[in-house]
Amino acid sequence: MDDERKTEKRRTRRNYSMIFRFIQIIMAMVIVFFLSFFITIVIKAPHPIDYIKSEYFDDKSTDKIIDDYEKEKKNTNKTKEIESNKNQSTDKNKIDEKKSLSEKIGDEKKHFDGSTISGKIDRIDNIKQAVAEKIRDRKNYLTLDEIPRSLRQAIIAVEDSKFYTHKGYDIFGIARATVTNVEAGQIEEGGSTITQQLVKNLFLTQDKSFTRKFEELFLAMSMEKNFTKDQILELYLNTIYFGSGYYGIYDAAIGYFGVEPKDLTTAESAMLAGLPNAPSLYSPYVNFMLAKKRQLIVIDAMVKSKILTSLDAEKAKIETIKLANE
């Protein structure tokens, strides 16, 4: 009889434990949703509900999203050029377009102490100068038009398919990561966008704490306010770590394949696009088979996003990859 009572008590405690965990998960999701909703209102969205519908329930392909964004940008730029460049020559315009982002930001030098609260806030408020400080002396910096479209599309497809439509953070990505982290009792999944990965790579440590995630979020919001999507993508591709000691797409393309980014094949671009997720693990010099498996995931993501046709994807999958140092 006593054994039956003990068994019943254990069963009851186990049931309560499961219910409590379920409530924790629901509460975390609700908190994340309302926090994200509030941030949406504060930033740029005059109509948050319409914004969320268009962001997360529109079935546009990545390729179409990029095309729409570029068309809108061209129309806006065309109007600005007519108003502000009437007295400038065509040659001067072309020179300005080729300037690297670090030159456009300006020459003012300022040091930001990220170890103090005031320094962190100052960095968020003066994000342009903070970025300039980090990239000013970076070698082999490429402008976005010097990086092949197929590579840009591959990165977006596998790392952040909503890059051109979100405001620096992904509500559902954060919620999904929150559920995973609550279940694990620690930070295991980030749910980071390309913008968040960029600020983490430029300014933060790899420490997985809630405090760092909040700082990352505010830095990402500041980036979105002060830089265009193309500028953010350009910065990301020039600063992200690709493994085996290669930072930036130029060094990675030369280091892995012995060619400049503009000469990369679709298969090579897909392999490079798969590396930032876990560069030390997926580097083809460390483990070629893992790099190949990751490449296949990237190619499938490109097909899903309608960047590649099934035929082109199959060709890329069977293309022989020749590494520069082998």
C-alpha cells in the first residue's frame, strides 16, 4: 500500500513538473512576442500588424524579395540623383559609387570602450563611427557589386531568408530559439539575423548570455537605422569568419579556391556560404566531407528560395571542388 502511494506521489510530481515546464515555455514565447512587437512599434513600422503579416506570411521567394528591394532602391536613388547631382559629372558619380563603405562613413576616428555601460551606449548611439573604427584598416575590402550575386543569394538563403524584409531581428526566429533555450536551461540557439551576426562579429564576444543577446539586439536595431540593407550585407561579407584563418569573402575565396570572388562558380559560392554557420567545423581544410554536406544544404536552400533551378542545383552538387592548397 505504501509503495502504491509513493508511486502515485511520484507520478503526480512528474505531471506537475511537465505542466510547469509547459507554462514556462508559453510565458517565454509571450514575453518575446510582446517585446518584439514593442520594438517593431518603436523602430519603423507605422502599422505593426500589417508589418508582421507582410513580413512573415507573404510567400515571396528570396530572389523576388531581392529584386523588389533593388527596384525600390533604384527608383529612390534616381529621384535623389536628379535633385542633388545636377551639376556633377558622370565620371565623378562613378568614382563615388566605387568608394568602399569605410570611405563613405568618414575619416573621424573615435574609440569606443565596450567594457563599460556608458561605452556600450555610446557605441549604439554612434554606430557609424564604431563601424568605421572596425573596418577602416581592413585589407581586400570589396564593394557589394564586386561580389557575385549568386554568392549573395546563397548567403541570404541559408543564413537569413528574410534579410531584405525584416528590421534587423526575426520575431519567430527569436521565439523558436527562446523555446529551445528554456527547455535546455541555457543559451543553445541564437535565432540571429545577418545584421545580428554582423554586430556580434564586429563588437561582441561569443559568450552565450542573455545580457549579450540584448546588447546584440540593440546594436542590430541601430545598424538597421543607420545603414541600408546592401551596406549591411557588404559589411557582413567583408568581415565574417569563414574558417581556417580567413576573414572576409576575398580572403576566403583566394584561400580556399585560389580565385577572386567574381570568378567563383555556383558550387564554390555555395560551399563558402555554408561556412559562417560553424567555420571551424565546416572548413574544407578541416573536414571536406562535412563542408560538402553543408554545401548540399545550401544548394537545397537556394532551390527552395527559387534562386536555382533543380537542373542547375544538380550540376552544382556534382561539380568537382578543387581546393587551392591541395
